[in-house]
Amino acid sequence: MEKPAFLDRDRPDVPDLVVPGGVTPFYLAGQPVRGRLIRLGILADALLTRHDNPAPVTQLAGKALALVAALASALKFQGSFSLQIKGDGPVSMLVADCTNTGALRFYVRTNDEALEALLASTPNPTDRALLGDGYLALTVDQGADMERHQGIVGITGDDLATMATHYFDTSEQHACQVMLACAMTDAGWRAGGLVLERIAGEGGAQNEAETAAVVDDASGENPLLSADDANWETATILAATLRDQEVLDDGLPSTHLLHRLFHEQNLHVSQPRALAFGCRCSRARLIDVLERFPEDDLDHMCQDNGTIVMTCEFCNKDFHFPRQSIAVGR
């Protein structure tokens, strides 16, 4: 079993920060709707400010963190959910992941010259402008002894929420609505979102068998919608009224926010789940990596003061190792 982070003395000096109610799961009883409200709170600022990125890149990263937090909270086993986006834009790679226990981390790789040119012409670029063309991959990792599940789709849409929705529509064939937000507030960086999923359930099946709802459309026709269809449509319409400011407001409790949206839809709120600063780097792990390099490569990495410096891309922490302490092939 892996050593818990709080017992690992080889870990770097990073924030020991937990947000108890970071994810609030809920469902609408008797309807084919479940969801998660994600609010990183002060954790967003702790994670995002460890990297010196321009505001649009930070916003993109914050939304990515909210997305993986929502998806990982649905895991029923020990593991992690990761998002990886590779594109030909100024942000060439974005990686964010979250464990089933809520440990979050991320990093981005940028082309500084291309990013500077984009921001000079477009100070507030879309997520698509930052990423360009490429692919989005979502991966469920159940550990070293289990096969990973991965889905990959092309980057589609102007914002990360649309890209994620496209993934579920095409790769998972699963009706889903995603809202993501990240912004600098008076209290620092905040990030969050809302994810709705359409599910099959006994209540929905029973309602569908009993009745159908008639809905007028713009053409004047009256197509029949099952009760499940109508309930899902109502839920998505209500969810679309959610504003970024509401998600990012520390003073507005999650239960109050959900009640605002779904108080007439038989809302049931489940036990909130914690989110935490979750970089899993350590000196022991990095030494293990270094010991796999040939002697000549290690000598080349060595600085004038006789040390090798390795930087964790997730928490942006430097680790210093005396060259003589690295025993190759041990």
C-alpha cells in the first residue's frame, strides 16, 4: 500500500490543504438526472498560483481542475481520473488529474513566443484559441494491476466545457451537460463547475411508461416527449441559468445554490466530498528515476555546485540531489 502523503517525509514543502465540501453530489428523485457541483474554494488559488502563467492560461487550468474533480468523484474504486489535451496552439499540453480521494494536480506546457503573440492580438482568447487543433483524452486509472480505460476525441468547440460535452456525446454516448468557471476574485483565484448526467433509473422508466409530455416547438408542431426526456430537458434548462459568479462565490453555500436551481425538481443532496492539494511527487520517487540514467547522463545533468536539480512540473518544486548520492543501477 502506498504511504499516505502526510506520513511521507520525502515530500516537498507544499500546502497541506483540504476543502471539505469541494464536491457536492446530488440527484433529482424519480428523474433520470444526477450531478455534481464542484467548488475548489481556496484550493484553486493554492494550486494555480504555484505556476506563473498568464491569466487566460490559468483560467483554462482552473476549469480543467474542476472537470477532473467532478469526474473522479464518481469513481467507485481506488484510482484516478485524468484529462490530457494536446494541441498545436500556444498551450501545447494540459494535464490535470484527481484521485478518488480528491487529490488534485495539474500542469501546462506552453509555447511562450506563440502565447505572447496571441495575447498581444487577443487579450482574452477562447480555450480553443489557446489549444488549437488536437485531441482531448480522458483516462481512468485503476492502478498498476488493472487495465486503464481511455477515450480520445478531437478538440471541438470554443471552451473546455463544450469539449468535454463533445467527448461524452461521442466517446461515451452519454448525455451530459457541463458548466465550468474560473476567475480571479477579491479572495484570489476560484474555480468550479456543474456537471449533469442523464441516467437510467426505475423512477424514470416508470414515469416514461405512465405518461408523455407534449412540448410545442418553434415550428408549431407538437412532438411527444417521454417524461424522462421532459425532465432531463427541464434540468438542463435550469442548470443553464447558473452564473459563473454564483459558482465562485465563497459566501454562497453549495446547498443553497443547488436549492436555487432545483428546489422544484425533488432535489436530494448527497454527502459532500473533499478536495485536496494532491501532488504525489517525492524525493524517493525522483531518486528512483535518476538511478535509471547512465553515469554520463547524470554527469551532464550535474551543475557546477555538484548537485542535480529536478523540478516537479505539477507542484513546481525544485529537488536538489548531490551527484555522489545517486547510485546507478542500485
